[in-house]
Amino acid sequence: MSMKKHFNPHKSFKVAASREKSMDLYANLWATPVIYSIFGILLFAFAVWADSGMNLGSYIPAAITLEYQLTRTLLSTLTGGILSLTTFTFYGVLAALTTFSVQFSPRILKNFMMNKVTQRTLGIFIGSFQFVLLCLLFVNKEGSFFFIPMLATGLIMVSVATFIIFINHIVTWLQVTNMTDNMKEESVLTAKNLLMKELDQYRVNDPESVIDQVPQDKAEGYPVKIEESGYIQTIDFISLIREAEKDDIIIQLEYKIGNYAFQSTPLLIYWKDHSNSIDESKYRSLIRIGKNQNEVQDIEFSLNKLVEIAIRSIGNNDPKTTIRTLYQIGDLLTRITHVSFTPYLVDEKGRLRVVIQNLVFEDYLYTGFASIRHYSRENVIITTEILKVLHAIAKVIDKQDCKALWEFAVYTIRTLEYNFLHTLDRKKLYETLLKIAETTGYESEYNRLVHRMLAGMTDSEDRKEVEFKIPVNSEGIR
């Protein structure tokens, strides 16, 4: 067992906590507009002070200043214009997103509204409207104005430029390829922060080295029960390990991140070899429970977004979107395939402190493809593409995961109705399955699967044609 050096656990969790707070803040659409509104008010205060308080407009050449009446007319026009621009923009955007979310996934609406370009666009529109409206309210005496009309005109020009950029952003973001790629990168970021940067430093390379420390009898443990039902959103693993080390206890988590936990059920169980009392409330505080799932530490939740898009595109008869999403899921799985999935977390001295409810490669494989396989069980084209993605994954996974991948490939292919497949479909299907078998080392199992399929065919002529076209490994008999 080895611990990696040159790693700052406090910095790692600060990054995760900062990301969590940022997501909580910007999940609310008002956050960025409030910041820009404050900036608009400050800009308004400066303009009024310069033009009305200090009367600086009188020192500027008359050719570039405006009189009172023209200034009010300009401000009135700009106020109505920017309000109309804001209303038109977001009405159209929400209408398009509503249609798009029904077609693909309702969760993309939240992703879009949390996007920085979306939030800043709304902020610029609201801040500009705030500035112009306040200026219109306070321009109430004769004089020469320069800063108020110039800043108002400048903000409107910025708003128009923002509008053009925002429309281009919508067109780009709503392309399915870009949308699924963004979701995949979001999942990769979660995996890197949780599995690679945070947890990987405390996992053991060899589970056998701590297996003798794992408590065997739950009856001897002390359960810490949940006070309010909800989703397990985040867990401060580093603090959990440190507090367990201080109290000299071993903790086993009863839920994994993303699970729905019911009130009064055990959140965790701890074991101790001493009679000292344990402050259970501090351990509850390290596990955040909320009404909704989020992406901060929940890789499975982010993965399910991609799965939902693939499933809906199957229902919408959009195979291209389904296939693109399948490859995005496959790419995501290849990125996390080399991460250690052992459930044991140890302290700096190598003593077991936390046992987590762990997801292994087989679980991610099932989460990523099982639902898609179910809804495409009558679609041989999509099923073949699933096998192609599995073959690509098979090339990069560790040898210990080959069995899980082969079994899932067999599980996938057995859902099809063999007797209703065209010979060419069978040929393409089994050619891909053979590649998986050769990559994972399951050629003999492939041959047995083919012969079992042939034995189940009732049409003798169809069977002869299939026997001629279906590929069989060199160890098999054609």
C-alpha cells in the first residue's frame, strides 16, 4: 500500500467545495443579474454625479453634448428598446429550450441556464436596463449632458453585440454534438476531482493489505441515522477520514453519492475499540443531503444525462444522435477505466478508516448502456453500434475488467430476436462480437454462443445461409 506524495488534500477539497458553492449559486438565475445590476447602479451614480452634481457636461464641447429634452427622449427610447430586446431574446430562447428539452432531456434546461454566456447575457441586459431606467428617472432639470447619454448609448451598443454573440452561442450550444460533448466533459471533470484527485490519494493499491481490518459484524457497530430524507449530494471524504482518525474509529457508509436516503435509516455505521463517546452530529454534517441530485461528485448522475438523450433519440427515430451519444458514453468510460475502484480509504498511517459504497467498472458499464440496450432491443443497427463501442472500450480496459465487458456484450446480443433478423444483420452483429471476443480473450465462448444461436433456428434454409455467413473463430467449426 502506498500513499502518493506532493498532494494537498485541503486544496483538493477546497476546489470541490468551491465548485459546489458555485453550482448552488449559479443554479439560481438571479445571481449574475444581481452582480451586473449593482454595476449598473454604480455606473448610474457616477454618470449622475458627473453630469448633474459636478455639471461636467458644460466643460465639454457642445457638439458632443445633449440638451435636457433630447437626453430624456434618448433615454425613453433606449429604455423601451432594451426591455423589448431582453423580453424577445429570452422568450425565444425558453421556447426553443422547452421544445428541445422535451425532445432530448429536461435536464438540459438547467445546464443551459447555468452556462456562463447565458448568465452574463441576462446580466448585461438587466444591468443596462437598470442604468437607463434610473437615468431617465433622475434627469429632471435643464442642462448639458454628456456622460449619461454617452454611457447609455455605449451600453446599448454592448447589449446589441451581446445579443449577436448570444444568438450564435444558442445555435452552437443546441447542436446535439456540442451538447453531449459538454455533458461528457462535465462527467470527466467530476471523475477527475472525485476519483483521481480526492479519493485516489487515500485508496489502497492492494485491498488484501487491509482486509483484516474490515469489521465483519454490523451488529457490533454503532449506526448513525438520517434525520431527513433526500439525495446524498456530496461527502467530505477527507474530513471524514481525519475525524475517524482522531476518534480512532472505522466508518462504513451505507449509501453512495446519488442514492436516495430515507429518514431514520442508517447513514453510516462506525466501530470503535474504546469506550470514549463519539460526536455523531459532526459526521452527519460532513454528508450533505438535499432534495435533488447534482453533478459535483455524482458521476452516475452526469452519465445518466447522456443515457437519457440516447433513449429519447431512439424514440424520436433519430439514430445518428443515438450513435453519437453512445460514443460519448464510451469515451467517458475509457477515461475512468484506469481509476482504482477499491472501496477502502486509509489514513496517512495506512490504517483503514472509511469503507465506501463503491461503484466498479461493471456498474458504470451497466449504467451507461443497459437502458439504451433495453430500448433498442428491436433495433439491430443501434445494438451493433453498442457492440462497436464496447469493442473500442475493450482495447483500453484492464484485463480484470474483460470478463464484465464480455458478459455485457453477450447480455446485449441475446436481447435480439434471432429468428427475425436478416442474415446480413446477423453477419454484421457477429463480426463485431467476434472482435470483442478476440480482444477480451473469450473466443471459445463466442463459438459456443454462435452454435447455440444456430441450434435455435427453425428454418433449415435460413440456417444454412447463416452458417455460411456468420464468422466463427478459427477454434470453432463452421
